[in-house]
Amino acid sequence: MLASQLRKEIGYNDILIPCSLILEAMTTLRCCENFSLERLELLGDSVLKYAVSCHLFLKYPKKHEGQLSDCRSHAVCNSTLHKLGTGRSIQGYIRDSAFDPRRWLAPGQISIRPFP
């Protein structure tokens, strides 16, 4: 449900990206699942760097490779990606702990016991 909600929120509801792939992209190793975002992160970093490099090469034909490399490094650095992600409220979707059925609540349900 969380993956489906994220797909709608970021505007990819019409694009056929499977919810299982979105779930993998937001699941860290600490969740103890058979999948995690590590594989997709490697692929995504490569695709992002390639796409940004092509964009900058076409946008700034007079700049040399050192300048283009600096522009690309700034565009794909962790702080820039962090700002973009938090601007879209992506951080709330990241799964960073194993599922504990004792802590799960249905949407709209209120817990009768406090959990740390």
C-alpha cells in the first residue's frame, strides 16, 4: 500500500512501474527482507549520472570536460539529492526496520499501548 501511495504522490501512477519495484527501491538492508534498495541504487546512480552528463553536454557546448564534470558532481551530490527528496517528502516512505506485527496499526486506528 505504501509503494502504491508513493507512486501516486510522485506522479508515476500512469507509468507502469510495478509496486514491487517501488517497494524494493524504498527498503533498506535493515528490514531483513530478501531485497533492498542497494541494487537499484547502483543502477540509479549510473543512469542519473549518464542523464545529467548528457543534459549538461548539450546545454553547455562551450564548457570543457572539467567544468561539465563539476556541474554534474554538484547536480548528483548527496546534499542536492537530499534536498530534492525531502522537498517531495520521500523520506517518510523509506523502510528502515524489520516489520513487527505487534507495532502495526491499520490506517486510522489508534494504539492502546505505547511503543518506543
